[in-house]
Amino acid sequence: MVRVKTRSVFLVVWVSVVTAWFARPGTSTAFDFDCLSTGAGASLTTFEKPGPQKVARRWREMPRWQLDLRSLGPEYPPGSVKNRGPAESICFTSDNLLVVTFSRMDDLTTVRGSAERSPAQPSRLRALFVDGVTGQVRNTREWSIRSGDGSIVPTTAGNFLLFAPDHLALYSSDLQPLKDMPLPPAGFESESGPAVRHSPSGKSILLVYRADASNREGGYVDRSHYDFVWIDSKNLAVVRAWRENGWENTWHGPELINTLGGYAGSISDSEMVRGLGGAIILRKFDGPWRLVCYLQPYCGEPQFVDNRTLLMYLHQVPRALGENTIGLLSTDGKLQFKQQIGYKAGDRLGPAEVSADGRRFALLVYREEGELDIADYHLRSPHLVLRSVMVYDIPGRHWVYAVEADNKHNRIRITSRGPLLLPKLALSPDGCLLAILSDGLIEVYQLPAPRPESPSSTHADR
């Protein structure tokens, strides 16, 4: 009896010590091996010198490196609700190169009154190219955008596309221009800039132009027509182009599914997918829709993670509205994985970011909170509380990393002005680095190396 009690006490003490060790500040809740063989000295130095301005960290774990954009100069103002900078997007163009983009009006310093400014004014897109291993700024570039907004789209072999409403430009990994394409292509109509979609691999780009021909007699019938342009990003060549009318129902099966022309959701290298609240349909770019999922609890809102796999957002109890569960569905309709992540009434999942090789995705878990006003049933002083960023490995079927939020600095106020400013996420193409952008601070975390896939499980078309 004495021996049993002694062993029990020893076991309790051992578990307490291990728990305290992993719960200490600065200890990652993540896993085993680094993807990169580079030593930690440079990244630690980068972390210890984030810049002259102190920043409130939102995450408890120690990053490989962090970069305070506000320390780079006055042209990188701090991000806030009042000033929606500095960064608008963040992505990896290669395994070790991170790109942050900023958009500015050309005349912010030259025009005195806001009344003199026009929504169609020229703007500038500035890109900051940062070494993904060390956090050092490698290069900066700036482009003039004559109308509308611009963006950078990663493609293949470290190349990237500069998108502007009037042209596409292909650049090499060393920032050399390779090819330019005027937009819209000859013979296409456009009343505004196109909707732009790109596949997770970056091999395919889909542009959708809308020409308005609305029903002048009123009603809800969409009389517009839509021009689709499928582009191979490797050589910036048009693979196929076609037109659809908004009033045409392109679904011809017996199921009660109604989908009109002109829709462009998530795409792969050759297909597009659409969720219809109880059904998922998929089609080749200019082919007919086919049914993938119908009247199943897991028929949620889908997006491609590779050419054969869909990531779905759906809801499960206790939340009746909003997504708190994810699932993986093959394009032949087979459910591969499903897991509920949020269990409280306000839990929500942010948009997923996918690695270009299709192996991993990362998503943000947060909660909407506030004081409930029973009189008119709305939240007073609404705010978002960050919980964690989670990374899932698809071939391994397990979560490989989790960055937990710091309870002291994880609150984001909700205002009626502008879009919701959730932290931005990015995964390197090989899934080895995770970047988080929040309030002008970039933090990059090194993830465990993917395990080698068996020959039978390798997807040739990822």
C-alpha cells in the first residue's frame, strides 16, 4: 500500500512539473523538428531588436523572428481602425521570401483638401520583400496603379504576378519583369475591374468581368453577362475565354439547386466550386456543374486546398449561425475529416490560408463578445477576442502547430468603419513557415517538417 501511494505521489509531481514546463511564457505549444537547417542566432537577434517602438504582442509563443513595420520609417504608419495601414496583404512567393504590400494614394501629401480627391485617383502599390529565415528586408518595389487597387499574386518557381485593373505583369523571383498583359483582353467588355481568383498552387488565374444589362423594368432578374478569362500564370497566356448570362440557370440535375451564371468562387487549376447551403457543386471552368455533396450535415462553404481536396466551413451545435467546424471533402464526394473547433456561442473561424503544395492550411480561431442588450438584442461594445492560430497537415491528418493568443493583448474593437481588421496569415509554399501580421507587427514561426508521404498517398497533381 505504501509503495502504491508513493508511486501515485511521484506521478502527480512529475505531471505537474511537465505541465509547468510547457506552460511557461515563451514556450511553443507546437511540436518537434524545424524545417530549416539555419541556426537560430540570426533569428533570435532579429527578435530581440524589433525596433525603437514597443509593440503589444498578441501571441504567447516565441517566434523565429519579428519585424515592427513602424520602425522602418514614416512611410509605414501604424495599423489601427483610424488608419487602415500599413499592410493590406501578406504572402510568401517562395519558401524563404515573404511579401507585404501597402496601397497609397498618389496625392496624400500634395492635395490639401479632401474635397479635391477623387475615388478614381491614381494610387501606388508598395511591396516589401522580407527574408523568411532572418526577417531582414531584402528589397522594396513600388508600382503606380492608374485606377482601383492592385495586389500581388504568388505563382510558381518563386515568380509572382502584379495585378492592376488595367494590366497583369509577371515578375521573376529576383524582381525582373518577364511579361505584361493589358486588361481587359481584346473583345471583352468591362464596366469595372475584374474579380480575380487564383488556385492554391498559383498555376491558374481566373478573371471575371461583368457587363451590366439590368432589367430596366425592375425585379430581381440579373440581366448582366459575364466574361471569364482563364490564364496560365507560368507564361501569362490565355488558356480559354467564355461568356455566361446572369439569368441562365446552369444546373440541369433533378435536385432542387438553383445557381446562375457569373459565379466565381474558390478555384483549383482547372475547376471552380460553390456551396449552396446544403449542397456543394463543382465544375470545369467552362463545363456544366456536377453534384459533390447534397443534403448532408457537412455540406458547408467550400474552398480548394489542392486539385482533389476541398476544405469546408460548417456549423455544429451549440452555435446555430456561423461556422465553428471544418471538414475535408474529396472532389469525388468522400468525407475525409471533420472536427468541431469552436464550442462556445461566439466562437468563429477566420479565412483559411493554404500552402502552395496543398499539404497544410492555417486558420484563425476567435470569439465575438460584448454585453447583450435584451431590449433590441444586440451587443454593446462589441469586440473580438483572439484565441489561437492552428495549422493542419492534410496527408498526416493531424494538427501540427498551434499559436495561442496572449490574454492581455488579444482584444480587437469592432467599429462600423471599414472592414474587420483580423490578423493576416500566410504559409510558405512548403508549409514550413507561418507568418502572422497584426497591428503593424510581423511574426514568423517555424513549423515542424512535413513527414515524407508514402508513394500510394502522393497526389501527382497537387
